[in-house]
Amino acid sequence: MKKYNFNAGPSILPDEVIKQTAEAVIDFQGEGLSILEISHRAKYFQPVVDEAVALMKELLGVPEGYSVIFLGGGASLQFCMVPYNLMEKKSAYLNTGVWAKKALKEAKGFGEAVEVASSAESNYIYIPTEYEIPQDADYFHITTNNTIYGTELSDKKLQDIYKKKGNVPLVADMSSDILSRPIDVSQYGIIYGGAQKNLAPAGVTFVIVKNELLGKVSRHIPTMLDYRTHIDGGSMFNTPPVLPIYSAMLTLRWLRENGGVEAAEKRNIKKAELLYDCIDHSKIFVGTAKEEDRSRMNVCFVLKPEYQDLQDDFFKFATERGMVGVKGHRSVGGFRASLYNAMTLEGVQALVDCIREYEKRM
């Protein structure tokens, strides 16, 4: 039976990337050594990092004056690295979910961290719009996609933020929608994210940083938490996560070969529309996020009140038909299907068919 991976992260990767990574685990580029045991200083690994950086810049249209680095620690480490490097006195945050809330909590240890708006009162089912960005903030932080609640900052709402921010540097956690649609990198001071959703296996974090923002805070920054350390060291100041970086490079190659970010966005729109249409016309399921803020990456839905007792039954039914990882986050329950770049239209159609088959039993 074919299985379809809807896990929110670590998540689906392109089949060819998995195959090529597996081959490199046995023998990396004919060197007679596994990628698991090669030195990151080896002459044949440096080109991997260089190509991964070049592909990120090419696919996202990263302007001059920005650096791309690969780090450890996950996006959670960035919650403190960002204020360490940018925050002198004050920062501002848009609270749209668990990860935004955690980022805000870390920033409060460095000075005044202002929550400009929050949708916590509605369990984060929408993205707030009625707020102002304080123009004396050292940066304004957003989380562009919220995996747990199935919301995403639309292009329209991003444009509104670009206007509101003025000269305040914009920082974005794009862990779960990076490379899924075109973005104007020039609008951002820092873009970061864990790679284990649209880019690579768990273990590596990407950071895109505007160089001119660095070196301006008066505080001492520990060496490992200073972005300049890793920019100067070419992501290899200390031993980097070799295997995930290699897989990231392969994924970026795959994305370019399949039409780049623009083509990925078209596929992602089609996949999301297919599943949301099924849910919207379902007699037993209902989507949780406000329609205008629905995520293309993470589709969250629940059983209608009169069918709540079918929770375990549907999960068992879907799992038996090859639908993997469709259970919602433990904090919200329900169901979630993650439609990252590597998820195929065939996979989404299989889930739609599964839902419709289950409904016929009602």
C-alpha cells in the first residue's frame, strides 16, 4: 500500500532527494566514504555549502548585501539570536501562534518587547490586521505561517506590513512556508527557519540576513550567537550539520529543476484548493482557520460537533488507507494535512478520496 506523508515536520521530502541522500550515506560522490563520516573541511564538501547558498539566493532572488548561512539549533535558537544581534532597547511582535509567542517570550529578556496584536483569544484562527508598528522599534517580528493553527500571512497582508513597517527592519520566521511562494527578500532584515518542512531533514536552520543591520548593538554577543561569526566562517565556524545541508542542496536543485518557486506556488495553490474545497463541502468536517487566512501549507480541520465521537475512528480509517500524519497538533486536536512542496497532487487527491469514502458510511 502506498503511503502519503502529511506530517507537519519533520516532513515529506522529494523521492529523488531521499534516494540521492541514501546513496551518499553509503558512498559520497565516489569518495569511498559515507557523508556521515566525511570532514566538513574536506575539499569535496565545501562545494555543497557553496551550491546550497547560491541556490537559495537564486530561487528567492536574494539581493546584494545579504548573507545566507546554515546553522544548528532550529528556529527556536533564532528566537534569542535575533534579539541578541538586533535589539538595543525595543522590539515589536505580531503574536499569531505558539511559535510567535515563544519568540516574543525570548525577546523580553533583552529589553522592551511589545506585542502589537494577538489572535490568542480566538485560539489563533485568524491573522490580526488592526495594529500599528512602533517606529522606534529595533525590528518587527512576524511568523508567516502557523503550522498548528493552519493560518498564513497572505500576500495581501504581507504588503500591508511592508507599508506599515516604515524603516523598521522586518524579521520573519518562515520555517513552514519558505520556498513555497515568491517573496520580496529586500523587505526583510532577517528571514530564518527550521529546514525540516520544505527544505531538508531536521538538524539545520537557514538564515538570510541583511549585513548592514549587524554590529550595532552595544551588548556583548557570545561568539556562537553572533551572526557575523557564521557569515565570516561560511557556515563552518564549527562543525555544521553535514547531512541535512547536503539534503537541502539536493532539494534546492529539485525545486529549480521543477520550475522554481513560482511553479511551486502554482502547484501549492492547486493542492490547497482541492483539499479546502473537499472540507468546505463536507457534511462531517469543517475547517478551523478563517477563510482569508488559510494556510496553503497546513490544512487544519475538525469534525462537526455532532460527529465528535468519530475522531479516533476516522484517524484509524485514514491511517489504514496510507494517510500518514493527519492527526492535529496535540494542543488543538482535530486533523491536519501538511501540503509542503514535495507533496504531490496525487497525494492530496488520495486524502480527498479517503474523506469522501468515509463520509459515504454516514
